[in-house]
Amino acid sequence: MQIFTEASKDIPVSYDADVLVCGSGPAGIAAALASARSGADTVIIESMGDIGGISTTGLMSHWTGRAYSPIYLEILRRSAERNEGEFKDNIVNMIDPEKLKTLYLDMLEEAGAKILLYTFASDAVVENNKVCGVIVENKSGRSLIRAKVVIDATGDGDIAYKAGADYIKGRESDGRMQPCTVMFKVGGVDYSRAVFPGSFETLVPTEKGELQSLGKEIIGHPAGHVLLYKSTLPGVVTCNMTNCIDIDGTKAEDMTRATVICRRQIEKIVSFLREYAPGYENCYCISSASLIGIRETRHFKGVYTITEDDILEARQFEDWIVRDAHFNFDIHNIEGAGLDKNGVQHKFTQTKGYTVPYRCLIPEKIDGLILAGRCISGTHKAHSNYRVMPICVGMGEGAGYAASISVKKNILPREVNVKEIQQYIIDSEENK
């Protein structure tokens, strides 16, 4: 590899914040809201032109899984107020991405958080083993945002990585990661006849054969599963059916290749739906995600690593920052379409909620930094459960309150009394 030495230069300090949140997906949104609402001067940055990450720009179909999180419940309640037609004022788990984008902006501005879109978190500034700011790049140029606490909600843990925090990628045995997907929507669906297989294990008999089997046969590797979800809009269905394997979501070249592969699958998938899926005879693609869905990359080494056994045993950690978390082991097939051999959906029998301990959000060796979202400290299999959006919102909420306490008391995030975080979460629900 050729090397170019960049000349050193002075850059401006564009903001001097109490708390900086990097990434505006569900975890980042909740972190910024909790931090700002508890009085911390909060800045949230996002590389895309819209807020919300995978829940909006990624065209996510619905909230899946559950967690006790007042901010998550507030998002559902306030989304219901903006629903139209048959879903007006009804709390549903379906997402209208356009309405959710605006709702997020409203909530952040009401809380007093400073929002910076089109802003890429480029590097971490570390002094004496403590993150004290992030170098950002945007149309205004290159600058430093100083912060007393940084929350990494980038999904891939980009700032934790730049700060030198320890991590592994993907599956412990071989480093392979779950496939990625470009979500898209089709219109023109006859809801009175349409089928909506919501999991890999949902079998749909049709006159031409079982739909999942037909998908694997006709759409072709690495795609082939059929996942179709209702939306709040009449005749519109969200499709989770494109698929690309052997992708490292921390590499631009891989993400580009995955996007090209997934986009080229859309036309074939639409043709398949017209031919084989009841109610989809006249469907057509109306939109596709501007952000590819990367399910798994870095798992950082925290003070504690949550495991699949913790989830199966529904462990109740004393230092919880998320409680009543529940989902299944949603491991998309690392070899191709469908459910991975290590995944469990319908046969996941553990119904009790588990907790996510605060220690999973604290890097083992780096200070001034809190992790939030799918990059926390957990195993490959546990990650397939806690990576879903309601649980990520809960993580972000806890991280935001922790950051504000750290700032107010002038202590490190790892020194925060978890009972105070828990009290913030409980009080925020009681005050609604």
C-alpha cells in the first residue's frame, strides 16, 4: 500500500459540548434525548441527510422485540398521533419512515439538543486514555467537537475503534458476520388477498407451491427468503428480501459491493412476487432504502460481556440500564438466505424479559466513552437478540442519563452510580 503523509494543520473547535452523541439511529436518538432532557448541553451528529438511521433512512418496516424504555413508549405513542386512516391514534409497531423522521426532529428540538446532519465522525481525540472529543468532517470543513462524554451510537462503534477500544468482529469462531440488506417498499398490493410471512419459519402454501421454497428456488442465492410486512399506508408493503453475504460493514468497498448486489436483486424479487405471491400480482417498487442494513460488525470488549446464556436464563442484573428486553436469536443465514443454523425464531421458548447491564456499555480500557446500540459488549449469538431497535432505544436512554450524571458530578462514566441512572428512567416514565 502506498502511503501519503498529510500535512499537519490547525482546525477549529466547532462545538464545546457536555455530551456528544455520534449516530442518530434508535440508540443515538434516545441517548441525545435523555442527555438533553436531563440538562446536559448535547450535540448529536449524523452522517446522512435524515435523522433516524436504520429506522428511517434504512426504511425499516416495524419495531420488533420489546424493552422497558419510556422513550421507546413515547415514540410509539407520538407516532400513533400522526398515523392516518385506520391506524389514526392506534399504537402499532409499524413504521412510517417519513413521519418518524419529523417526529425525531421535533423531539430532539423540544429537548434542546443540537442536531448536525451531513456530518461524519472521522476520528477520536484521546488524552490520557480518555476520549475528550471527536474530529468531524462536513460541508463546513474539518473541525473538533469537544465533549466531556462521548456516546458511540454509530452501530459499528467507529469512535470506539478510533479510540483504541478492544473488540472482535462477528462470530467468535471465524469472524463471519450476518448478511446485509437493502429494504424496499412495493405498492399496488391487494391487502384483502395478500400474504405477510413475517419470519423465515413462516410457511405460506399457495396454488403454485409453498412460498418460502419457491423463493429459494426462483429468486436465487444468496437471496431467496420471503419476508413481507404491512405498513400504515394502504396497498404498501415493506420487503426484507434482498440479501448479501460475506460483507464487512466497516469497509467502504464491501458496503458498495453489497449495495450493488442488493439493488440488482430488487427487480427480480418484484417479478417473483407478481408471479407467486397472492395479492401481489400488480405490485411495483415505490421506494428503497438510502442506507443499507448492516446487522453485525464490531463487538467491543466491555467491563461485562452479555451472553446467550444470560438471555436464555432471563438474568436480572443489579446494574441494569435496560429491563424487560425480549426477542429471539434472529441470526440471518451467514451462508445465504433464511435463518442461520444457530438461529432460533418460532422455537425460541424463553418468554421472560432479561436485562442489559450498564457494564456492557463501558469499554474495558477507554474512559470518557459510552457504547450504545449493537456495538456493545456481547457475544455473536446474544447480539442477534439485543440488536433490535426497542432494546437499542433502551440502551441509548440509559447511556444518555449516564452521560449527564457523569458531567454533572465531574466523574468518569464508569464511576456513575447505576442506581441514579435507573431512577432517571423510572422517573421519566412516571412523569409522562
